Amino acid sequence: MKNGENSKTPSLEYPKPDSFGGWPILTSEEDIARNAGIDKGKLDRVFEMQDFLFGGQNSSAVVVRNGQIVYEHASFMGLHTSRFDVWSCTKSVTGTAWGLLFEDSRNGRLKDGLQVDLDTPAYRFLPQILALSDLRKSGITIGQLLSMTSGIKGEDQGLYGVPTTAQNGPLEHALGYCDNRYERSAAELSHEPGIEWEYSI
């Protein structure tokens, strides 16, 4: 031990991968008290007060001690089974997914050595049977879609990804096959791909 080090400093604890069981979970009050040194009853009161003060707004919390989950709490609207419209949070998830795909491509982990990056034409991945409503769409890259510079009309021009019928959704609308409920069409690009930025949900 080096000078100045505290012999009681706990080592960092990391969970096992989910495939090996993930975080150990303590469920009984006795286990929580013995293994984590925590009074579960006090945590119950803390979170009951939180729900009272904040009116049960969307919230959830996990208490981890010594590498073990000792307490989980969620308000009614914060349960793991709750479902929400996440709107633009989807952009972060989508960007992360594409980043992982690019990494797999760079490391040769895609089927048949497929190469994909920001400059890859996006329409390359759509079935050929899906005709282009504007021939310029063939030049739209994945990077342009992710950065909202594809030329596909966006909110400034009344283009919201709202379908007109139950049979048509945001994809059909973006491909230009149907108007949205405001009778606006994405069939023609507003400008050449890569020239201008326009926000799109």
C-alpha cells in the first residue's frame, strides 16, 4: 500500500455482462442490511416522500451498493413497462445505431464484406421495387439523412411525419408515396442533397 492510501477504500465494482447474469439483485430486507449495510425501510420512506412531493411524475431510480442492486423504485409513469412517445430522442438512438454499423463495417464484421459509411447512398438499401419520386433522391447519403441535409422537405414546409391513413406511415410519406394529413408532399426534394439544412422530425 502506498503512503496516503486508505486501506478501507472500496475497489470499483462492475456488473457482469447480461449474458452472465448482469448485476446481482438483493431482494430481502435481511440481505440488503447484511450485504449492503442499508435499511430498506428508510429507502422506502425516502421514495414515498419523493412521490408525494413531486406528484408521481415520471421518475425512476436504482440504488447500487458494493456492486449489487439493493433498491429499485419507479413512479407509476416511470415503470419499465411504461410506454412513451420519445420524439426526437429517436435521433440519438438512430445515430448511435448507425455509428455501431459503421464500426462493424470498418472492422469487416458485416455480411459479404459490406462497406457502409456516411457517404454511402441511402437508397441503396431500399428494395429496387420502390421507385424514386424524385431522381435526385438516388444521391442522398446516409450522412445527409442523419444531418438533415438530404433535401427532403421538413417542418419549415409543413412536412411532418404524420400519415394520412392507417395504411401509410412516415416511411411512405418520406418516400413521397402519400401526403401527410396536411396535404403536404415529400415527393419532390426542396433542393439538391447536401446543400441546405432543414429540421425534420
